Amino acid sequence: MASFRLSLFILVSSYCFTLISCRPTGVHLRSMENFIHAVQQVEESNLGLSPLALVRALRRTAGHDDAMTIHFLGASNNLTDAAALETAILNASSFSFFDKAIHHIVTDSGEERGVALTPDGTTVALAPLLLGIEAGLKAKLEATAASGLFSLTLGRPLGLSFLSLQDIPVSNQMGPDGCWDSVERPKVFKLSWPATLATDAVINGGMDGIILGTDISQLPKSEEPRALSEILKEYYSFNLHISQGLDTLSKHVSPRRREISRSILERLDLQKEVMDTLELVWRLEKTEWIALDTGINKAVKEGLEAFVHKYWDCPQIIPRCQWRAKAHKGTPIPLSLPLRFLYVHHTYEPSQPCLSFPECSQDMRAMQHFHQEVRNWSDIGYSFVVGSDGYIYEGRGWNLLGTHTRGHNNLGFGVSIIGNYTSTLPSRHAMDLLRHRLTRCAVDGGKLVANYTIHGHRQMVNYTACPGDALFSEITHWDHFSH
């Protein structure tokens, strides 16, 4: 088994998701806006350049012509028009920028490179994102299905991660997330624990690549794909309406990557898709002997179950370090899990829903300051806080005692939705994050008992109207609510 592990490590080290530390640190800002701006500059300097030619040039720049990519997409120097050939040889400055922006590595110190901070506060690996877009563009050009879309974006990193980590708990076979040195001027992204081949950023990039690749491949025959910069802008940069949030937004946007990718992929037999991907890897690398390991099917099955729970059943939770939380004062008190109750709150102040990562992060910091400095609590009181930007924000989290429902803090989680809901309701999407996604995640993850009970804050104490008349009336119709 030890020789199998060593051989497998050598095999996976040939791919663009490799864990190595031999490339220099880039000095550019690693935000999606910065990347899009650089792409737009190339487009403006090469009018008439097709988006397919550009993504192939970027693939060539990042050195991602491995056997599987060539199998599905062809060699990146397979360019047919003069403008594409000219653009494929980027100037030295552009080459350096795109090489450092796209080439995915994790250093020995835990820094993940080849990733970008998106406007919604999540982090995306650019390599699988661009491979998915390229697969979609190629399919659109050839009027065929997007060949290799799943394998190139998610199938390969997931499958190789499941196999290389068979000896560790299945829950640790994907991830981790991490945090940036600065969300205003991001340069360094550090992971929160040792990386797998399928970090959160790689999986986010893979899901986004599948969504955008599918959208492009399914464009009407008469409709030409837009410029790459426009494709990225529409997906990552958008404005939400304060009274509706994500409810009426029909276009695909990044905060919905989990639900959209699920709707695309759950119709597939993922076990077969991953196994087919691995068999192709072994055939192309002439390592078919790895298939003799009788534990592979079991490892893939268990790994996919963990993937579905973590990335589809559970909502994306923005970690404390990402919204720049201050440290907990004193010694945190652990909870004894699973808990039996969920207590629903509204923040009252801030009174307006937050519609973006900067807004929600600012609200989180303001609440933490009020709780720590005015009320003299050790930390922000809530276990979790729901924004109207499509995300949940970590407060005390799953494992630590909160200060949210006097006399009951050790019995349940306190979850608040940002805004004052005395006379209006939160967006449907924000309520669904709490009502369906967070609770299912908690039950399946052993944080809440299966027959948990939901209460409004006002039911537990006699001095508050929280969570507001409108929201309280709403939750009385939820499953698990108890008077």
C-alpha cells in the first residue's frame, strides 16, 4: 500500500493542481476584478480576438497542456487565425501576470497561489474556471456537447484527492478554505489547514467552470459568445435590489454556484463520472495498474458523499478571518454537540439587509464591536448571521458557546438575519439559507439532533420583540417550529 501511495503521489504531481513550492510569489493584486481588467486590456489590444483563442493563449501561458487537457481540448497552440497566433505570444509583463495568476500551487507554508478573491468574498482557482469556459466555447464553436467539462473542472481533482487520501477521515478529503492578508488589496491567501488536491478554491473554480461552460455551450445557435471579460463580469460583478436580494435575479451569479452546479450535475451518475475520469488519467499516463487497488470504488463513493454534504447540502459560510473579526476575549467555552434547538433572531440594528460582501462584513464588524465594547461580551453573540448577499457569516460557529438567547445559550444555536423584520420579510433566498440549508447541514454534520426545535428569540425571553413581527409570523409555518 505504501508503494501505491508513493506512485499515486508521483502521478498526481504532474497536474496543474499540484502541491509544490518552486515558483516565485507574484506581487500583483489577486482579485477577480484585477484579473478581469487584465483580460480586458488584452482584448482591447487585439480587436477581433475570439474568446476561445484567448483562453487557449492563457492556458498556454500557464503551462496547462497536460495529457487530459489535450485529450479533451486539443493543444493550446492549435490556433487558426493570425490574431490568435499573435496574442498567444504575450508580452513579458502580461506573460508574468497571467502565469502567476493562473498557475495553481500550494507552498510548503500553506500559501495557495493561482487563486483570486471574487467580489462576493469567496476564493476561486482560475485554472479549473478557465478550463470549463474553454470547454464550453469549444463546444459552442463545434455545435457539440461540452466534452470533458466535468472531468477537467471537478472530476480530476476530486478523484485524485479521494485516492491520495484514503487513509484519512473522509471529511478531510476536500478543502480547506483560508483567508487573505487583505480583502481590499489581496496578495497572499493562506489555507487554514494542510491542503488536499481539491481545496475549496479549486472546487469553487470547478463549479464556476461547469456553470459558465454549460451556459456557453447551450447558447442559441445564432448567438455568439461574448468576450471573456464580459462573461466573467456578468457572473462575478452584479448589483442586487435591496427588497429582493437574489430572489428575482434570473441570471447565473457566483453566490448561487452551489445550487446551480447541483442542478447541472445531480442528473449525472457522479460515481461513474469520477471513475471514468480516473480510468482516463491512468490510460493517458500508462498507469492502468493503479486500477487494481480494490478500495478505489469505496474511496470514490465515500468521497462523493462527503462532497455532496459539504458543497451542495451545506451553504457557503464566510469564515471569521474573511470578514476580519477581532479575537474572542478570554477563553471560549465549547458546546456539547449535538444541540436540540435553533433560535431565530433579526439584528434590528443594522436595520437594512446587506447585499454584498463588503456591506455584510462591515455589519459583522459593527455588531461585534457593539457586543464586545458596549455589552462587554467576549465576542459577537450569534452563532451564525445570514446576509442577503447569498452567504452565511460565521459568528461563534458550531463549536463555541454564544451569547444570543439568555438562559438557553448552551442548548441551541442562535442565528440572526441582518435587518429589521418588524414589518417586512427577509428575501426568500436568505430565509431558505437558514430554514433549509443551514439546518440540513447541521443535522447531517452531527451539530443538531434530527428532531430539533425552532423557536423565535421572543419565545425564550420576555423583554424582546425579536425576530420582528413579520419574521416571527413567517417562522411559525416552518417545519420544526414549536410554540
